[in-house]
Amino acid sequence: VSSPGSGPTSHPELPQGQMDSLLSIISSQRERFRSRNQELEAENRSMQQTMQALQNELDSLRADNIKLYEKIKFLQSYAGKAGGSDDTVMRYSSQYEERLDPFASFSRKERQRRYLSLSPWDKATLSLGRGILSNKTARTIAFFYTLFLHCLVFLVLYKTAWSESIGRDCSAFCAKKYSDHLHRFHENDPNLFFFLDIW
């Protein structure tokens, strides 16, 4: 019996036999998961090797087809016959012509190199320009937006210049009217010339 001042009683510990059985179950599960993980890793490596082999085979077949097309074209030119026009021939014809053209591949590599050397804002500007130029709706919106901005700037500048011109004209007109009034109604006033000198 515990004393009134003692803390709460602790949980009873499991018997040794149950502890051993739990450890054996956990160990067996861990080994099963480890073996399953090793199997999945092996399958993953096998799939990657298979995909690499298939990609190599695909590249090899594409190169062989281009070589065959080259031979067919040579034989057709030698025999003086026109080539076929089906999709397969046209597809490998374009690939064959691209491979023969060193300037096209050099131009693509140079464009890629120049693009990678650009700053981030230059890349953003170039991408925005390409996006606008490649879309009809975007080109229309950009045209009218630019036209609207030019008209707005022109109207603001015109209004500012017109307001300043009107202000100068009003000042000159008021000064002239005031001067005429003084000369007409206060011509004999002895203080007029003193006031005009001060003014």
C-alpha cells in the first residue's frame, strides 16, 4: 500500500516472454520491409537500365532510318525517279536535311548560348516580346494599349501647355486693361506716375 504523500503508481511492466515476442515481431517486420525495399530498389535500377537501353535502341534506329533514307535518295537520284511523299519519308527527309545543314545546328546552339548569357530582366523582356509577337490577340492588345498611352501623354502635354498659355495671356490682358484704366480715368492724378514706377 502506498503512502498518501507518494506519487501515482507506475504501469506494471510486461513479462519477459511478451517483450521477447514483441521484439521478434518488430524485427521480422523490419526485415520484411528491408527486403521489400531492396527488391523495389532493384526493380527501379532494372527499369532505368531498360529505359536507357530502349532509348539507345531508339536513337540507333532513328540513325539507321536516316541512313536508309540517304541511300534511297541516292538511288532515286541515280535512277532519275521522284521520291515518295508519305509521312514516313517526309519525316525522315526533314531529319536528314537538318543533319546535313551545319549552319542550322550552329545557329540553334548560338541562340541558346546567347539566351543563357542574358540577364534575368533581358530574358523576361525577350520572353514577353516573343509571347506578344506569337499571339494575334496579344499583338492587338499591345497595339491599342500603346496607341492609348501615346494619346494620353499627348493630351496631358497639350492641356498643360494650353493652361500655361492661357495663364500668360490672361495675365498680359489684365495688365493691359489695368494700365488702360489708369491712363483713362486717373491721367491727371499726381500720384499716378509714382504708383506706375512702383508697379
